[in-house]
Amino acid sequence: MSSEPQIPSEESGEKISKKAAKKEAAKLEKLRRRQELEEATQKTASMSLEENDEFSSNYGDVTLSELQSTADPKAGKWREAIEGKECIDVSDLVEEMAESEVLIRGRVHTNRPVSSKLGFVTLRASGSTVQCVVSQSEKTKVGANMVKYLKQLSRESFVDVIGVVVLPKEPLTGTTQQVEIQVRKVYCINKALAKLPLSVEDAARSEVDIERSLQTGTPAARVNQDTRLNNRVLDIRTPANQAIFRIQCQIENFFREKLLSKSFVGIHTPKLMAGSSEGGSAVFRLEYKGQPACLAQSPQLHKQMAICGDLRRVFEIGPVFRAEDSFTHRHLCEFVGLDVEMEIQKHYSEIMDLVDELFVFIFTSLNEKCKKELEAVGKQYPFEPLKFLEKTLRLTFEEGIQMLKEDGVEVDPLGDLNTETERKLGQLVLEKYNTEFYILHRYPKAVRPFYTMACADNPLYSNSFDVFIRGEEIISGAQRVHIPEVLEERAGECGIDVKTISTYIDSFRYGAPPHGGFGVGLERVVMLFCALNNIRKTSLFPRDPQRLAP
């Protein structure tokens, strides 16, 4: 039997049988045909994606050159498409705009493809949402590949949409706007990662929604606080957070508006200090060009110096630093302080009169002008509106202690109130006076800062006050000591080196009027007005004993 002819292998140079060679040739031919088929398929897909040229110009990623603020209106298809068009805010889309073409911008909130010819995308901008419908149609120049393009857009991607406003056949429950956008063109300004650290949709869910999902057997994700704060840029995007920081902005505006109307002057004081402004150890210390320094615990000393400089009535909105190791729901190491200082004509009650008028104005203005924002907060974090009186209730510290005693709560009459007793007193005040906002004044001198004026009738007490919302303290104020000798004595008693505040004390040696003021934490006001359970919800990028980023 003759042996099978041997043929050299092209790769190795070794001889192989004729049968094996045919088998190898067939394998290579099959591979070649497959590659040709794939290349043809890719070419067809690429050609299809162009979609008769006119269709392909209606969608796509915006190029870098277009985003570089070019003046060329023909720099790219996006630039050409939006030329001459004004962008409409999503929140402004209303039924009266039906049948009109609009340009809107927002983030892909949800993306729900239905078929190769139909898809739904919810667009979100600053908490407002609108449903966009993309449907294949020769008439509207929307091709299948445009539908396909929308399907691959990841959530949180930033897009421009040009479309026609239409009225839905049935009321929409999943969006804030009661219109739809029939998409004609869509361009991606910036793509988000396909997998994000958290879903904005999950972060926006209320506890009620989460509990309901558990009962239906389709549990929704609960985003914990650390995850939110670690990814704050995403967390801020929820409707509730958008509303919280708009409310915060309005409180600041109302605060400034009322004080300016009463002849107050806005000032800015230094945050680098040679010595502590409040006393105690809760101060951030640092080196300042070879000298010991610290971050200001409040603008207290300098706003008093401004009064001595004859500015008469001043206020400041600025950062405050406290190095307290307070791991609570209401303490931060850095917060925004709303501070006021003013001359006193006769009695320190004039300061409380201002607090009364100022905060009743702020609360009333919020209820009247921020209804949409308060509703957005309440949707995720349900709360009852704050109860307050037209004329704010005032109680002396001794009266407050008596109310607690009558309810069986023993409190040191010359000590401070702790969180538990503050809440209990707030509950008793609500039951008796039907208010959650009140002033408690004439605090024991021992629990107040060194610059607080003692009472004329009892040196154990002081001309000072705290203000409470929903059982928690938000404002601390008092008449100040403006007599240098008394200040030096009190500073020494509180462990403050008089040399480090000598310029402050000296300012009273040149003639100083009786004066006083107060300070309030902006984040705490927002937290308590909206009955939120943690101050970190009302701080844009909170700083506490364990958090220094982001």
C-alpha cells in the first residue's frame, strides 16, 4: 500500500498529508468568507447609520470643536441644528405650547426602548422632568438608527433635544410636566458612564416608596447617607435636593432683604484669627507665617468692632468653623453663619424684637414664594408645615425650667439645656401655646460666652437668649459687654489669653455704644423648617469630624 503524498505546511515547513491539506484549505476558506461577511455587514450597518444623509444629521454626539465656543454656525450638525433657537427650560413646558417646536436641554433620567421603531426617554433638568417620544417616521425624518441611537444613551448623559410639544392622551404620572416632546433631533453633549455609583432615580425615592416596593415583592434600592455624600454630585441632582438648596438660597435672600430694609450694612470679617472668638477648645489651630492662629469660630469680635466703628447695624453671611467632635444629626465643623449686630437704645429686648420680625418674615415668605420647592422636599421627606405665631412667644429661662419641673423633668436651674430637655420643652410649648418657634431668654451667665452682659437684677443670669424651632436651638444671641475692664475679667475667667484679643478689647477703649446681636446656622434653619432628620442633607458638601471630601 502506497503512502499518502506529503505537502509542506506554509506555516511550519513540515510536511502534511494531502487530505489534511484539503481540510486546512477548506477551514481557511470558511474563515475568509466569514470575515468578508462580517466586513460587509459592518459596511452595511455603517451605511445604514448614515441614513440617506439627511436623517443622519438629526442625531449624534456633539464634536469637541463644536463645544469649544466656536463662532462658526456650520461647525457641525449640532451647531447647525440649534442655530437661531432659544433653549426652553423644561420647567417652562406647558400645555399652551402644544404643536410648537422647542429646543430643550437636560439629562437622560430614564431610557425605555419599546421596539426598534419606538422609544421613550425622560429628560430631567433641575428637578423638572418631561417625557420625550422618539418614533420612526419618514414624515418627521426620524429613522430607525436615530431610535437605536437614543436607546444606547446612558442615564445622566447630557443631551439637547429638538422636538414638537404635544398633549398626551392621558395625564402623565411619572413626570412633572404634563406635555410630551415628539423628538425630531437629538444630540449628546456629554455621555455619562454606563455604570454609576448610584442611581438618581433610587436616590430620589421616599421611604414610603421603598416600603411599598418591599410589599409588592419588587424591592427598590435604598441609598444610604454615606453613599449619597461620597457621590454628592449625583445626589444633589434629586428633585428634593434641588429644592433644598433653592430654599436655602431664598432664606439667605429674605434675611438680607429684611435687614437692608432696616438700615443694616452687610460686612465681611476675617476668618483667620490670632485667638479664639468664642473661647474653649473647639477651635481649628494652624500656623500663620510663623505665628499661631486659628479659624474663626464666629464673626463675633469683628462685628462688635464694626459697631464701635459707627456702622451701627451690621450683618454677615459667611463660613463659621467649629472643631467640636460632635457626631450628631445637627452639628457640623463648618457651616454658614447668619450673623447680626446692632446698637441698643434702651433694652436688649430690641434684639429679640428684630429676631421676631425677621424670622416671621422669612417663614411667611418661604410659605408664599417657595411652594413648589417645599412640595418637592415633602414628596421625598414628608413633613408638617412649621407652626409659628405672628408675635413670637418669649419665655424666660426660669419659666422654661418651671415648665419642665411641672412635667417631672429635673434640670439644673443654673446649667444649660441638653438636647433631650430642649426637645421636651419644645413639646410642652407646642401643647400649651401651639407654636414650634419661640424665644427663651435670661440664660445663666455661666453657660454663655465671656462677652455676654450680666442681668442688672441678678448677676447669675445674663441678657441673652436662644431661639428654638421644633424643639431644637437655632439662634443664640445677647447683649454684649462693651466695658473693657469687665471684658478682660470675663475673658480670663473663660481661659482666654487677653493678649490674643487685645485689639478687640482696645476697640472699646475709644468709646463704644451698648450693643448686641445674634448668630444662626443657615443649614440648621433649613433642616428644621423642613423637618429633616440630618443637617448633612442641608449642607451642599458637609464637613463633620469624619468628612473632608468631596
